[in-house]
Amino acid sequence: MNCPRCQQILSTRTINDYNASVEVDNCSDCGGLWFDKDELAQIDTIIEPRLLEIRHLPSEAEQLKSLHCPSCNNSPRLEKGVHPRDRKVIFDYCPYCNGIWLDKGELEAIQQENWLLTISKFVRRLT
């Protein structure tokens, strides 16, 4: 498979978590990640509380560029979605194979959360 962003050949990378280990396709050139159907869901619930949440995301213009699905032989154009946990993350997904493309920094952005937000969510659950 080739990277939908820069057309380099994707290699595999394993993302380990407390509860799951997911093998994804990684672009060593631009740092993007391709998740096959349901792979992102296995690690999407991970939250890493941070004192300061610093995002390293591509510009909105870069995130909005049209990409093609690497899994479906670049046939369908990927659609755009906004991640519910971080509205600055505009991810790409294929409506046919349900794969998801995350640009460099987007996975970290959806997994990191400001400590104050984490604490307030915890307090709300207790009441």
C-alpha cells in the first residue's frame, strides 16, 4: 500500500496499549497512519492526561486536501470527519472499506487530554 498523503510505501508498525496491540500501516516519510476497519476503535478510548496539551497537527488546509484510499487501490476518495474528542483533528475515512487515515500528530491529539478536563469528567461521573 502507498501513503495517501505522499505516495511512499507504507510499512507496518505495532501500537501497544494496556489492553490492546494493534498493527497499523505507517508512512515513515510523512508520519501518517492507516487503520484498517475497527483498528482505531481498539485504541481510540486511550486517554493520556497531560498538564499542558500541546498539539502538533498539520494545518487545516493540509488536513482538508483530498486523499484517495490506499486499501481500495486509490479508487475512492477518502471522506473527511471531525473527531468527537478533538475538533481540531480532521481525519480521513473510506466509506467502502472503513479504513481511517490519521496524519502525523492526530493520534496523539485525540489521546491526550488536559488534566483539568480529565478531573472534571471524573467528578461528573461520581455525582
